[in-house]
Amino acid sequence: MNRPGQQGFTIVEMLLAVALLGVMVGMAGLAMSPMLEKVRFNRQVGKYAAIMRQARLLAITGGTPARLALGGEGADCVFLLSGPVEETKECGLEDHDVLVMDPGVLTFFPEGSATPGLLTFTRSERKALIRLDLLTGRPEIE
């Protein structure tokens, strides 16, 4: 309600605009939630592939085989890297995530090859496979 000679918005109009903006932001957040979950999943898969690439690179640069294994369970899961360097890296698993490596130990050789292996990561209905190429030793995400 503007009286003659007054300009601006009333407090009711301002509150109504803020409430409408809040509803719109809430709806946008709900719409983006599945997309953000997919990004988080893909980032986690990329992290696992990077750990496998690091093991391969350590074998090549160190001139001796490097081994990668999983240790611990659930939230305490770690990758155990042994060879030229001894190192552990956290898996970063969340509740209900499943990470399986077959076979239990992957070996990377100085010439770049590796034993065949498969890393399977599952979160809710999403599933990713990271397969080691036998000849090149490079991880390939499927």
C-alpha cells in the first residue's frame, strides 16, 4: 500500500518476495541433488583410477614391481601400496559403499604392464568397473 508521495515496498511485500525466493531455491536444490550425487560418484571413481595409475608410475620410475592391495573394511578401508615406496591411501568410502578388488593384490611391473585385475565400486544403484589392461597396465573405467 503506497500512500501518495511515498515510494518503496511494504514489509509484507518484502516478506512475500523472500518467501517466494526461498521456495524457488528449495525446488532448485531438489532438482540438482541427483546431479550432484553423480558428480561425487564419478569423482570417487576417478580417485581410484588415479591411485592405480600412481602405482603403475611408481613401478616404472622405481624400476621394481609395485603392488596395490586393499586393507581394512568399510570406513577404515585403505589402499596399501608397496614397492619402491610404501604408502597408504584412504578409500573414502561412505555408508553402504562397496569396493572390491579382484584379485586381492594387483602387481605393476617396471616395463608398464600389470597383472590383470578389476576394481568394482558400488554406491546405491551406481556401479563402476575399473579394469587393468594386461599389456599396458593402465586402468580403464567402464
